[in-house]
Amino acid sequence: MNRIFEFFTRRHKLATLFTIMILLLGLITVRTLKRDQFPTIDLAQMDIRTVYPGASPEDVELNVTNKIEDALKTVTGIDRIISSSFENRSEIEVYLDPDVKEMDEVKQNIRDAVAGVTDLPTEVTESPEVDEITTANIPLFEMGISGNLPYGSLREITRRLEKKVKRVR
């Protein structure tokens, strides 16, 4: 180890050149590093929501949820499907198989299968909404404000607080 130090003490220019190279390499690396504290993580899950105005949960299940589930059965790469039918809406959670190599391809196949369901009731005017679930969709924190003030005052305080929180980086 002493020989290395002796080598560089005799060759000042070489030691300076190595120091500059290490600093430049560090600066280049810092510029290319991902700076997110909370990186986006794909949770291998998709949600499908459909609005069916004026329908009972039974009608929603028979006329919307079951049809979308049938279309999803043709897609390979799905681990499980959890569906719920409520008054006026259908919600389907699709969990992808974590062993699938082409996750984006499976997601596109799910979108295509849902888009292929064309025999929905005429009351369903909007296409089913298909969303990927990632950590970017999940809020880091939620805040509630209450007090003995009129709603308008609380709303104004909330707007100001929201602006201040968004400025924090």
C-alpha cells in the first residue's frame, strides 16, 4: 500500500489527472441518477370501472360485470379477477401473474378485451375505464381540515394550505 502512495507522491500530475477523472465521473453519474425519492412501481394490477346509470346491482352484474369478465377469460397472464357490482357501477380488479415476461403486452390485451365488449346496455354511454395501478396513483398522504368556521372559509384555508404543500420539494 505504501508503494502506491509513494508512486503518486512522485508523480503529482498523474495524481491530479486521476482526481479530476474521478470527479468528472462522479458529476456524470449524478446527472444520470434517478432523483425520485418515491419511484414509480408497477403493482401488476389494473382496475376496470363501468358506469351503468339507474341499474340495480343485479342488473350491473348480469349486463356489465359478467360480460367484461367473460372477455377477460381469453387473456393469458392474469392471476386472478375480483369483481364487485354496485348500484349504477361495476368495478373489476385484475391482478396480473407476476411471472409474466411481457407485462405491457398483457395489459394491452386486457385493454383490447375490454374494448371488444360491444354488447353493453344502451344506458352505458361511456366506455369502461381501464387504469393501471402504480405507486404514482397512490397519494403519499391525505389531510383533512375541520373547524368551527363556515364552509367557504375552510375551503379557502384548504386551498392556501394545498398551495403551500405543493411548493415543498
